[in-house]
Amino acid sequence: MGSRGCSCWLLSLALLCSLAAAKEQYHEFVIRETTVKRQCKSQSIMTVNGQFPGPTLEIKEGDSLIINLINRGRYNVTLHWHGVRQMRTGWSDGPEYVTQCPVRPGQSYRYRFTVAAQEGTLWWHAHSSWLRATVYGALLIRPRDGTSYPFHVQPTRELAPILLGIACS
Ligand SMILES: *[C@@H]1O[C@H](CO)[C@@H](O)[C@H](O)[C@H]1NC(C)=O
């Protein structure tokens, strides 16, 4: 085997390793009405899994997400992964009547996409009517294993994401 065959073999090995490192995460996002208390007031709002703000998604660059949206609410809904470049997975982007029909009450929809070549703190939110006012959460994309943040000085600590929102009364 010449040196060319050898480098080719190394390349395939590197490719295999990077493929093995990428993970797939599955989450169930159940949309439902929940009573939440903020600033001494209780009100009924739409939530994901009863949480407000919704669940924080934490992945590494190169990972894939499968989100099974189950609509147990009273309204149509879709979810949008804000800032995620959908590479040949446009049907997972979420804007209602643009890339998909709204998910009706009692129905479900599976979003499936890979987050590649991007890192940072993004968020996800409902992309239908006013549901986006309460149905949202953080999406953290960390560098994949073996790589680091693209800064000269590496971060010394990490803070929990802060999401600002309004709950109208
Ligand atoms: C809900 O979505 C369906 C399509 O999935 C649509 O036909 C219907 O008109 C929508 N309902 C409302 C109230 O927007």
C-alpha cells in the first residue's frame, strides 16, 4: 500500500470517529395548558411539559435532535428552532403554513435535524399565533469533543441561560 492508500485509510478512520462521536437526542415535548405562578399571580398558559420557560436543550455541534411534539392543548401549534440552519431538513424548520401544516390538538409531529457547523446559545419557540408568547426555551450548542470555543481566551465559567418573556394578564 502506497502513502496515498495510507492517508485515505486515515481519512476514513477520522470520518468514522467523528460519526461515532455525534449523538442523537430524543425528547418528547408535550404541549399543554398549565397554571403557573409569577409575581404573586397565577394564570393558565400553554407550556411544554408543564415548564415555563420550556426545557433547555443541550447538545454538541454535530449532534442530531429528534423532538416529538405532542399537542395536548386546545390550539394548533408548530415549533421553530431559531437560528438553526436546516440542512436538507426544511420540513423541520417549523413556521406554520410555510414548511408544515399546524399540528392540531390531539395530533403529533416529529422534528428531526442535525445541528452542524454552528455553535452558541440559541432558542426554540412556538411558531404559530400568540403561542410563542409562552412556549419557548433555550438551545445550547457546545463545540464537539476535541474542539474548543473559538475565542483566544477560553470561558472560565458558565451561567444558566436567562430567558426574558412576558406573561400578559
Ligand atoms: C389548524 O390547522 C389545520 C391544518 O393542520 C387547519 O386546517 C385549521 O384551519 C387550523 N385551525 C385553526 C383554528 O387555525
